[in-house]
Amino acid sequence: MDIPFYKPFDIAQLAPAVRQACEQQLNTVYEVDADSRVYVDQLIYLAWLWANDFVFYDERDGMHWVDGRYEFDNGWFDNNIIDNIYSEYELDKLVPLLREPAASTE
């Protein structure tokens, strides 16, 4: 498997239409409001990591892990493993919204 190029993530740089679409989707499984902004940002970040191949499956333990170049604080989610967070919040529906074009190697 090819390791993707490192890409920084800045939620503030997300296109407003993409952010709105993500929030609308998340609102179907979680109440999105002004008080939940940081929580929602974490969900969007995890979906972005997944969308851009910065989450890997480890066959030895049967779980997914975030690429070591990135940090994801699952403490916001009662320390659930990312597989459970991905499933519970239906992040698979955000992945197509957050997938970025592959970086050029030229």
C-alpha cells in the first residue's frame, strides 16, 4: 500500500458549502448546534482523515488506526475506538465530501 503524502488539515479552510453539507449529514445522527462546534469539528476531522487515506487497517488486531503523522483525540468520544466512532456517526457519508485530489509527485 502506498503511503499518502502528508497534508495539513485546517477546518477553517474547509469550503463553507462542504462544511454545511457535513453538518447537515451529522445532524441526522447528532444534534449539531453552536455548543457542539468542537465536537463536530473532531468528527469532520476524523472523516477527512478517512477520506484521504490517513486511516489504516491493522489485520493483526482487526482495527483501524490513524496515520502516525496525525493526531486524533478520541477522548471527546469516551475513548471509543475510531471504528466505533466512524460507524456510530455514519462518517462514511462524509467521506465523499471531504476526499481531496491526490497530490502530484512531480
